[in-house]
Amino acid sequence: MGRTRNSGRHQAAVEAVVEPVDGGLARLVPDRERARAWTLLIDDAPQSHVDLDDPAHLSFEYQRRFGHVVDLVAPPGKPLRAVHLGGGALTLARYVAATRPRSTQQVVERDAALVRLVRRELPLDAGARIRVRSVDAREGLAKVPDGWAGLVVADVFSGARTPAHLTSTEFLDDVRRALAPGGVYAANLADGPPLAHLRGQIATAAARFGELALIADPAVLRGKRFGNAVLVASDAPLPIAELTRRAASDPHPGRVQHGRELLDFTGGAAPVTDRSAVASPAPPASVFQ
């Protein structure tokens, strides 16, 4: 393990933590503006941001959009049963625990070395009901009891790409099995022009869920740049108006597509199956510069 000094205003004496994990070289970098906040990078790709003093603070654009989903999936403060596929620094699980006390959560994070690093350097609050399993996302999902979860979140990247086996209708069949009636599925999708992966993922979700919404930067939706989009799916009506309001008021405003507009966006893309699935495209090097 290596440590390098940070020259930030609030953390001048705090060192970055650099340590190899299963997925590459992890770096926990102190936030210059927040006293006990850190950014997790793996092979220089930003993964998560955590504020230990304020776990309800979400810094990354896509994490804020996940936060909106968490806020709206049930009445304020009501405990949730949540499954997180992909853990990173456990940012969203911490958010759920902070905003919905007594929630019960399962996190599936394959990178066991990363889990050990995060637990050691960014410990969870003692009262958080968060269980972490270090197995493959589909293997961990298969262990979730039928109808257990009110929310399933997919945020899995390997080498900055979503693995192919987490992009198919068969994968979503198991998500549906784990969800309670009216439960919500949310996924972090990354793509750039010509948006073939994003269109295919929307078509795949439409083949398994009755209600869909997509939250993204308008420039990403227009195919102007590579970026993240959050897909929200359920068999119950989604809170489109409130999602739209919250996304529009973010520091980096997002647009919400749904209904016919979203289905038209697929451009006739076919649902993805295990047989046809491929990993999401690698981001251009300029994304992390």
C-alpha cells in the first residue's frame, strides 16, 4: 500500500490511500472541500464519492440521480429492503441508511480486496444494516429471496465497462424475481455515440417492465458525448413529474425521457439476451482527463 500527500485546504495533512485491489489500482483521494470526504478511483477512473460526516451528500451526477430514485421509491423515511449490485465505496447504501433508517440492505461487490479497503478506511456506521457479499453480481442476486427487495440497483463496472451478463433479459428476469410487487429497478448505464448500447438496454428493460424512465444529460441523449444515464423500471407507475423536477434542478441538470418518447429513442433496437450480450463500450480516454 502506498500513501501520497494531498495539498487540499481542509485535508492538507491527510494522505491519499493507494492500494491494489482485484479490479486494478484503487486510490482513495481526500476531498479538498469536505473534511472527511473521499473519492474512490480505480485505475484513475472515478468510481464513488463518500462523505463520512454527511452520507446523505451525493457528489457524482449519476449518484444524485440514484438518490432521487431512493427518495421517491417509498414515502419519506420509510425503511427499504434494497439490493445493490456493485458496491464501490458503498455510497448509495450509506445514503439509504442515512435517509431511511432501519433499512435492510444487501450489497454484492465481487472485488473482495476493494471491500476490505473500503471497510478499513471508510467504515460504515455501527447501526447500518448493510450486508456485503463478495461474489459475482448475478450469483449474489440469485441468493436474494423471491419478492424480497423494494429496490434493486445495478452499478457494476469492470474495467469501466458493464459486464455482458448483466445486460440481458435473463438477468432482468432474476431482477424481477427478487423485486417485491411494485418494486423498482435502477441501473447506471454508460454509453456514447451512436448510443447503440443505451438503446439496446432500454429495449431490453421494455421487454420485462411495464414502466420505464431514463435520466441523463441532454448532451448524452443527443449522442454528443460519452456519459452516464440512469434507467428506472417498474411494473408500477413511476413518479415522472417529481423525477423530472429533481433532475432539472441538479447542479448538472438532467432530462427525463419516458413513455412513447423513450420507446421511440430505441430506434427499433432488439432486446439483448445472454446469447447476444456484449459488455458496454469502453469510455474514451478523454472522459477521465
